[in-house]
Amino acid sequence: MKKGKLDARFKGYEHFKYYTGFRYNEIDKFNEVRKWCWEQFGSSCEITIHHKVTNANQTWCWVLDDYRARVYFATDKEYQWFLLKWF
């Protein structure tokens, strides 16, 4: 897993502050983290439709496509909670 802070190069920069990225050989870990986020922060959606969904969860979301597997976190609170569990 790779963790980092979002900047203007990243999709979702306007709504999310942090991310964690996964290599494709870590797809099982991505699925575990996404499940954990769902249990801790509630349901969410993919970042590609996040801005279109009226009542989208504002604390976290994810992307899984041909190029990347990432989980995004909106604030320090969610990100620190994630770090305590997974790092």
C-alpha cells in the first residue's frame, strides 16, 4: 500500500484530502480496506460518480479501474483512523 496526500493532479482533490493506493497484486488488501471503510464510515460510491450522487458519503470513496485501485479519505479524522488500523 502506498499512502499520500492529494493535490490538484488527482481526481477528487476538491472533496478528499488523502488516499491510499494499491498495486494489482494487492487487490485482496484493497477489498479488505474498502470493506473496513464501509463498516466504519458507512456506505459510499466510486469517485467517478461521487459528485453526481445527491446523498453521497462525504467521508470516503474509492476508485477501481484498469489503472488504479485507491481509497480516498476526506479529513484527518478518517485518515488517522485508517492509519491506526492498517499501518
